[in-house]
Amino acid sequence: MLSFPEIDPVIFQLGPLKVHWYGVMYLIAFSLAWWLGTQRAKRANSILTPEQVGDLIFYGALGVVLGGRFGYVLFYDFPAYMADPLAIFKVWQGGMSFHGGLIGVLVAMWLYARKLNQRFFALTDFLAPLVPLGLAAGRVGNFINGELWGRVTDSPWGMVFPHAGNMPRHPSQLYQMALEGIALFLILWWFSKRPRPMMAVSGLFLIGYGCFRFIVEFVRTPDAHLGFIAFEWMTMGQLLSLPMILFGIILMGWAYLFSKKT
């Protein structure tokens, strides 16, 4: 069994102002996306200039924060937030939904594509490889917060998390960091280095994230107030990932059957 590194979620405090690791991870995520985006924008076939990447990240950041927060409220704990609406704004306490964030980003990309007079899927193909390392940073934030822990395990890398009892559990946040973050980034960055049919990169992102998330949910503790959603084993995360996988397969199939290379 490994010891959980009890890192203070607050990096430092100046009077009433507290700087949380969770928030810093979001800054790291957006900074990585901006840097990777500027590298992609330098390619000969890029649809964006390096100067336009900053606006892309700004639109994406708004979509992530607004969509992620309201997605969590709607999908995971709607009654509790209706009882205390002001808690919606306490984002430093955690409570962000990837699937809600994805919806928010898609809306933001639709708006930005209209502004640039670009095709929507051409823009999402550009953005998709920039996302996974930001997801990895977010999962590090979850780990530092000691939240979203895994199920009880007897594996030698099990950890006893604060507020999760005295039994060792899977560090599922680190599994997600490795799969949804690092592995998915490597796959998408390699795949997108060559010209692909429009929608192919976006489709691969949906398939990759959906599959990795579905797998990790088998060792991640379901939300206590939700439990298993179906079949006495399916979690909300798995239920929300299934449409992603299906839509990703449709996009990949459509891309290679009907689309021209971008």
C-alpha cells in the first residue's frame, strides 16, 4: 500500500484570497493548450494563424468552465445545488463534469467557427489534440484535492484517501491522468500530424476519451448520491461516455467514407 501525499489544496493565502492547486491546474491546462496550438498553427496546412490560437483558447476556456460546472450541476447533483444555488459558484471545491465541459466547448467552437467563417469540424479537429494534456492536469488537481477516488483494492499501489475510510483504494485520478491525458494526447498528436479527412481527428478524440473513461469507471467509486445507474454496475460516467463513443465512430466512418482530406 502507498501513502497518499497529503498536499494542502491551498498553495498560499493572502488575507481572504486563497490560491488553490485545482485552479492552478486549469491555468496549466489552458497554457499547454495555447502552446500546443501555436505549434500546430505553424504547420503548412493549418486553418488558424498563431495569433488566432489565443482567441480559440479563450472561447474554449469559457466553454470548459461554464459547461463543466453546469454539466456537473445537471448530471450529478442537481437537487443539492438547487437547495444551495450559491454553491454553483464555488468551483474551487471541485465539481466539474467533463461531459458538460465538452458540450460547452462545442458550443464555443460553433460560435468561433462562425466568427472566422470556418467549418465547425475543421476547428474541432484542430482543437482535439490540444485537450488531453489539460485533462491530465485536471486529474492531478482531483488527486491533490483527494476527490474522485477509486474503489477498494488490495493492489500494492492502493492508497488510503482522506475522507474515504481506512481501506486502500485505486488512485483512479492517476489512471485517468495516464489514459485520458497522456495516452490520448500521444495518440491524437501522432494521428493529426498527417492530413486526415475532416471529422476524423474529432471522432478519434471522442472514441479514445469515451473508451478510456468507460474502462477507468470500473475501478472508480461511483458518486455516493447516484450509485450505479443501470445493471448494478454502470456509472453515470459510463452512461455519458457511451454516446461519445457512438458519435465518434459515426464521425470516423463519415470522415473516411464521404469527406475530403483537409
